[in-house]
Amino acid sequence: MKHELRQMRKQGFGHIVNTSSDVGLGAMANFSTYCPSKAGSNILSACAASEGGAPEGGDASVNDVDDVACAVLWLCSDDASRINGNDVSVGGRLGIT
């Protein structure tokens, strides 16, 4: 991700989307190597977001109310019908469950 973050800083914007598995959120019998690898992927994404920082002149700790509203609307839509009991991070600071 360091190369992606470098390019994103250079151009002033960008997105990195990582997908993982629910087994990264807790233990599951007979998956003692798979669960930790997924947990590692999850925390790597969180660390990259933290280290990536805000765009120049921006503040990563401030959430725009419209961004939060859009996330809530999406969670209430049919498009998010398979989302259940997950945290959705908006701006890296607010967890919506």
C-alpha cells in the first residue's frame, strides 16, 4: 500500500478498497491460519488509513455530516441488505454498526 499512498498524496486524492472476511473478526475452529491472516489484513487497512493522513489542508478527524448521512442511507437501503453487525468507518473516525 505504500506505493498507492504515495501516488494518492501526489495527486491529492484516491481510494484503496480492501476486502477481507468475517473470520478476521473472531476465532473459528479449524481455521487457525486463515483467521489471523484476515485479521492482519483488516488491521493493515486501518493502519494505512491512519498513516495515510488527511489530504493537504484537510483534517482526517472531522466527519462531514453529509458523508455520515450517506453511509446511514446506504446501510438502510436494499444495496446493503447483506450488511449485518458490521462497523462502517466514515472518515476513519466514526463507527456505525
